[in-house]
Amino acid sequence: MNASAIPAPILELTPRVHAAVLAGVGDRAPTTMRIPNANYTDPQIAAAELRTTFSAPLLVTPSGAVREPGSFLTLDLMGTPVIVSRGGDGRVRVLVNACRHRGATVAEGSGCTRRFTCPYHGWSYDSDGSLVGIPDRRKGFDNLDPAARGLVELPSEERNGFVWAVRDPHGVIHVHRQLGPLDAELARWDYEHHDVVATMEMKVEANWKCALEAFQETYHFPYVHAQSLVGHGTVANIVTFDQFGRHHRLGVPLKMLGAEPEPLPGENLTCIYYIHPCSVIATSPLGGELLQFYPGPSPASSTIRHTVLSRFPLADDEVAAFFKDYTPQIQAVVRDEDAVVLERSGKGIVAGYSDVVLGRNEIGCQAAHRQILADLADAHPSEKETAAQRTLTSTTSG
Ligand code: FES
Ligand SMILES: [Fe+2]
């Protein structure tokens, strides 16, 4: 395991993050920000977010999860079951996991296959989604053109080591345009070659933005993570902040950066990226965590997908041994520490007695909310009045 090549963003951020540790304060927002709790609970705002924020290209999965031709995984993209499948031609496609006969899902879990065969009447599809077999076709479907009944494909693109897709099958996708200045930044991390260690998915009783907030500040670390590796390893409540178009990056000091006069050489900080609309990458010296936050069926519910990534090949025994020990610990942090408090946060917000206030130190939470509100403001004028204006008014009134 050779961890000597320090990623460029870490090298670049080290002096700033170190200076913030010495000063005892990092980058902060100009003022506090108040969010009406309707932004977490109102079905109309939730529906408007689906039409606006969630029409953007979504980060679906790391490329490393479907590296070989024929490899696939299935997941639920806000109620749409999808298959991410790398065809024999090497191209990744995002296919709606619904048989073109009577809708049954044709794949489950993940694996490697040349064919998806529907469990209901045996229709079969190639890994590129084309319909290649209809049992007893001459008895029942002799007038059907199989070429027109392949699995529905969502527009997708593989870029910077991730698969991205839009939810509208008739939509267009330009990931570089969506990423803007973050495109070049992500390219510096070499995610194409990261291995996927494990993915955990959980449903939580809290709005998806509550879940996102929990991964955009380190203010909660001494209270929520005092007993675990996250709390032990991080200097809490000090971050640097950089905006990259719709996205941003937080620099989070690790304890080893400490209060030494000079930063110790090495990877002594974590970058936390917010990738609009609903993804976060938290880097670590050996890889990182990808977090995806999806709205659930009600505004007060969401799904968190948590994926552990390794920068080094898992085929290396030393790397595999490290992750065997580390992965359950980091999954426990998210499941038993973060998810527990964010459900408590969701419960109080749903009760509706108080709005939410985000501190100057919670600059990452504020920036993500601003972007999501800007999406709404760009949309229909009535949506602008309901959500965005209310929030901006409450922000300026302190
Ligand atoms: S629903 Fe798939 S073959 Fe009938
Ligand atoms: Fe946390």
C-alpha cells in the first residue's frame, strides 16, 4: 500500500486548513441563515424540488461498481428501479428495471451477466437493454417488433469515475456543464481507479436535506461522534470553504494537523465535496466515502446510500485487510450515530414549532441550501414565492 502520492487538492489546502486550526476558526458564512420548516415538510415544495433540483444529472454510482463488461447493479432512484449495466461494448447504461411486457423488475442485486431474464414470463434482455428473447413469440407476440421493446434507457454519462444520469428518458445530459468548475477538481482525484469496498443503504425518517446537512458540518462531531473514529480523528467545527459553481468543497483538519507550528507532511485533512444536488464525497487518506441523499415517498423520509471507496486496489491483501476492519466501523458511524440524530432532527422539524437556523460555522449547509433554493427560484414564479422568497426574507430578517 503506497500512500505517498498526496492528491493535489490536499497539498493545496494544507496551509489554509492548518492556519485555520492555529487561529481556532475557519471560513464562516457572513450571517446565520433561517430556513422555514416548510422547506423540509411541505409536499408542494418537495414536489417542486423533484421538478427542479432533481432534474439535474445525478451521480448514480462509482464506475468501479460496474467495472467489467456485463457487470451490473440495481438501485432505486427515487421510486424508479434502475439497472446500471456495463454492456459487452464497455459502455455503461442506466436502464429502467421494468420488463417491457408487464413491468416486472428483471434484475435484482448486483453481479455479472450477459442477459437479464424476467422472472414472470421469461422475456430476456441483453446487458445493453435490447430485448433478445420472447418465449412462444409466434403464439402471442408475432406482430411485436422486439427492437422497439428494449428496456427504457435513461440518458447517462460516465465521467470522472462516476456514472451520472437524468431521470427523464427524453432528457439530455451534459455532466461537464452541470459540474462546471468542479469538473476539473474531481478529475484530480482519479476516481476512475477507485475500488468500491461496500455500499450500505438506509431509509431514514427525515427530509433528504436534513440528511445532507449532517454531512456538511463538523459542529456535531464532539457530541455525536465522541466515541468513534470520526470524532477521534478530526478537529471539529473548523472548515475551509471553496465554492465551485453549484458545488463546493470543505477542508476539514484531521487531528494529526494539530497545533504544530508547521503542518506535518502527509494527508492531514479531509476534503468534503458537495456535488449538487444530492451527493457528498468525503475523502480519506486511503479512499473516501460517497454519500447520496434521495427524497423518500414523503417529505419527511429519505434514503441514504453510503459507499466506501478505496484509492488502492482491493486485490492487495494489505488494503483488503485494512478495509475489512475499517468498513464496519465507518458504516456504524453513519448508521448508529448520524442517522439517529438526524431522525431526531426530522421529528422535531415535522412537529412544526420552530424554523431551522444554520450557524455561520455551518457554511457548507448554508451553501447547499442556497443552491437548492436557487433551483426553485429559477423555476415557476409561484414556487419562487412559496419557498425561496420566504427563506430569503427570513434570512435577511435575522
Ligand atoms: S412481465 Fe416480464 S415477461 Fe411478463
Ligand atoms: Fe456525522
